[in-house]
Amino acid sequence: MGRVQFADYAKIYVTGGNGGPGSVHFRREKYVPRGGPDGGDGGDGGDVILRGNEQLNTLLDLRYRKYVNAKDGARGGPSKKKGKSGDDEILEAPLGCVIYDADTKERLGEITEHDQEIVVAEGGKGGLGNWHFRTSTNQTPRHAQDGKEGEERAIEIELKLIADVGLVGFPNAGKSTLLSAMSGAKPKIDSYPFTTLSPNLGVVTMPDYRTFVMADIPGIIEEAHDGRGLGIQFLRHIERNNVLLFMVSSQQDIEYEYEALLDEVRQYRADLLDKPRVLAITKMDLQENYELDEEKKVDLDIPVVEISSATNYHIDELKEVIWEKLQDIESTREDV
């Protein structure tokens, strides 16, 4: 089976249904030859609605739906009968979506829960039937209202992955290999940069039924905050991660690489560095006796774990360090 494609952006033109026109009608019965007006109101137009679906993890389906229109309301009927409202158009979207007006950039909302709904284009109200317009001087009004037009706009949808832990590193730092080692996920892995071109999620299972979700995100490059490489397409995904796991290869200048990663995140959104951090020094199996040279050792104010995903060296220790960080976050929330 082919690998499922990932999409984290979609632009859609959405239009609510038009309201149905009101009816011009007069009551006609056997013994009431000249009954009063009884034209009913038109039905309301349908809405275009975005609905959260926890089973989805990509915007791929929405990317191919360029124009979405809800149904129009029906004309009002006799005996003050309201016309049928137009059907809503429901768009299923993954959790973590943020919706914007494409022209004004107004933030319309975000989808964070299953079955949560956001109306992105309202249907027009149905027009009033002629019975509303009778007066003491005009007992037989021969006009009714047209329905209102539905709202029309272009929307942009961005998917920001919801995961407990986000992997942050330069290309070829070993992120995909670590995700595979920790969770059993099967991302594409090779020995060249930019193997990962879209995010992958994995569920890490620990003893005592403890689990957390980890996201392997495309490798960052310097000046990514200015849009270089995958740029902001990468950086926006770490916004919803609770813990940031920075990864630097033991083959590189560790302190320099770590500071460069910090700078890219800082330039994009400085407050993201308020999140708890852990540094994993990867590919320790390439070091003699799994020992770093003296000049490569670092002294930081965050947990540092030396690992090898290929041999599972210190992988369990890394899981426990991450778990402790997640528990600290949970305790802080409970105290608020």
C-alpha cells in the first residue's frame, strides 16, 4: 500500500446557501373566496461548516475541494408555510486546524475537539412572505421579500500538529530513526538530508501503560524563520507540542548546532522557548566506546541524554526524561 500523503494547508472558496424567497399567496377556500394573505417565509440557506474529526491527520481531502457551496433555501409556501431550509455543507477536518479569512487574515477559529463545529460561511436568511406586509390600508399585499444571499469568502486552513513531544533538529539529525525506535512508527529513513518532507506521528509506549505522542517534523535549516527550505511549514508544527526534544548528531559541533536551532525557533516565535526542552545527542554508536570527545561535551541547564537509535542505547532513559517533563506540565495545570 502506498504511503498516505500529508497536507497541512488548504485554501477553499466557501459560499453559504441563499435564503429562499418569501411567497405571495392568498388564502383560497370554498367559503372564503377572498381570504387574506398567507404566503409563507422562504427557507434559510445552508451554512458551510468545518467539523473536527479525530480520525483525520491531514488536509489532503480539503486541498482538492476548491469551491464549496451550501444549498439554497426553498421558496415559502401557502398557509404561512416556511420553505425548507437548505442543507449545510459539512467539511471534516483534523484536530489542530486554524482557520483564517484569506483576504483579511482574520482568525475565524480553531478545531481542537472531536465533533467541534465552526461556521465558515453563513447561509442567508429566508425572505418574508406577503402575510407579514398586510396593513389596515393594504389588506392584499402583492409583494414578498427575496431571500438574503449567503456569505461568500475564501478561507485558509492550517494544520498544526497536536503532539506531546516535537522533534527539533537539522536534516539528518536522526529524528525519523528515533521516532521509529521509540514508537514503532515507520517513517521514511535514509542517510541524506530532507528524507522527511512531511510530519509523522508515533505513539510511544512505556511500562505501566504510559504513553505519549511524538511528532517527527521536517528538518529545520538556518534562516527557516524567513521561509528558507520548508521554513514556516515546519516551524508552525511545534506550536502545539508540550515538550521540545532538540536533536544534534554527535558528529557535529553540538553546542553550535543547538544554539543555531534555538535561534531559529526564537526568530520565529520567542515564546516557544518557554516550553520545556530536552537535548538528545544522537548517533552515539559512531563514537568510540560511546564516549564523546572532551571538546564536544556540553553543560546546559536542560536534560541532556546521549543516545543511539540504531542500538537502542539510552532510549529507555530518554523516554523517562520526557515522561517526567510531561508530568511536570500536567502537575502545573492541575495547580492552576
